[in-house]
Amino acid sequence: GAGVSQSPSNKVTEKGKDVELRCDPISGHTALYWYRQSLGQGLEFLIYFQGNSAPDKSGLPSDRFSAERTGGSVSTLTIQRTQQEDSAVYLCASTPPDGRYGYTFGSGTRLTVV
Amino acid sequence: AQSVTQLDSQVPVFEEAPVELRCNYSSSVSVYLFWYVQYPNQGLQLLLKYLSGSTLVKGINGFEAEFNKSQTSFHLRKPSVHISDTAEYFCAVSGPAGGSYIPTFGRGTSLIVHP
């Protein structure tokens, strides 16, 4: 597609439920990133995929968070047993391998845990 | 390790006045530097980037930034702002740490343009 697509744009879930957030990167972009943006905060790095290499999961805040990327394209971020502190905007970005072209962001998924 | 400090959380300014949004970074390797803008309820949009070469970088919407290696700064400027420039601005740094280019973002500066 022309840009990075994220779905859903908004998600309200009950505490304790699992949620899945989807990211469809720009075709041909081998690198994909997930970030979390909490109210009044900057962007918190979560996870990074590059081609077929093992992902860099160093930013995942707990083992309730996981992500996968199928076929080097679409990625899904899963949050299990959601907590209220998980409420945030989750942003996905993609780029060609070395980052010099800048990072193209999707519009994000606003997650609200009630 | 790399880090970014945006020195002002909020910058109020009147329309048609000049503005500077400050950004300092730290990194042990050569870096790429970026400024992004985020309008309400939208994702981040690239304003400009510094990779190498000329230290003065021009971007979209009349913004420019100057890379200063000795001061490890990459401040964003615009000579005359418009109401429509009201948004959140993020400075970011990335570099080839271990073969990956994971950008680190500052906490953002909220630019508020008053009529």
C-alpha cells in the first residue's frame, strides 16, 4: 500500500482481556517497529523486526506483550491480560533496511483498557 | 546507547513570530537525526532529516534544522509560524548500533501558536 496501515484505529477492552493490534507496512520495507505513546509521554520502543532476522524484543515491558511478523510483511502485536496501564496509542513504523530514509508511521491504534 | 533530550515540553508563540524547538542528543556513534510532527489524533510525519553533509537541513512547511556536532544539538527553527503549525514535535536519533537502526525519540515539544 501507499502508507503504513494500522487496525483497529480505536480499541476499548475490559481489563484482563487479550487484544491484537495489526500493522501492515509499506510494501518492500524490510524493517518494522512498534512504539507505545502514553499521554504526555514520548515514544517508547517496544519491538523491531528486520527481514528474517530474530526480532529485537528489548523494549517489551512484560511477558504479556508479544509480536510476530508473518512472511516479512504484516505484524501483529498481542497484549494478554490487559491492564489499565496498557492504555496508550500504539504506533507502527516501517522503513527500508538502514533507516536513512526516515521512518513512515501509521496513524496508530488507541487502546483503552476499562 | 543513544538518547534525546527535548529541552522544552511546551513552547507558546504568537502567529508570524519565529520559533526554535531545542533538541540535544547523545550517541557513541555517528547518527542520523530527524524531526517529526504529530497533529492531533494522527501518526508522526517526517519534517526533515540529517544524514551527512551540509549541517543546515531544510524540510517541509518552511521548517529547517541545524546540526551542531560540537554541541550535539539539532534545533528546529521556523522564521514565521502559522496557527496550523500547532502540533507536537519530536526529535529522534538513530545510528547503526549493532547493525540495527532503532530510533530513539525525545519526549516531544508541544508548539502552541496563538493568534
